[in-house]
Amino acid sequence: MKAIILFLSGVGFQEILLIGLFVLVFFGAKKIPEFMKGLGKGVKEFKSAVNDVKKDVEEAGKIEDGK
């Protein structure tokens, strides 16, 4: 999360607006909701995978502590 904030710290409102307009022109108004839906699903799957890995690491630590 800190990396995102550091990345966006140098980006102003004009740059974000320009990127938004570029995306609107490039993808079209009808494709943006589909794109965002797919992006949301990808983020959700990524977070789920991260949580699964955390659980596996915690379980492995508990097994090691038990030996």
C-alpha cells in the first residue's frame, strides 16, 4: 500500500484526469464497466490467495513450534 501512495504522490489531478480521458477514449464507455468488473475479480482472487498463503505459513509455524 505504501508503494502505491509513493507512486501516486507525484501525480496531480491533471494527470489523473488525462489518464481517465485516455482510458475513456481508448476503451469506450461500454467497455469500462466490464474492465473494472474484471479488475475487481482479479483483485479479489489475489487477496484470497494472499490470505491462503498467510494461513499456510501460520499453520507451518504452529507445526514447527509443536516439534
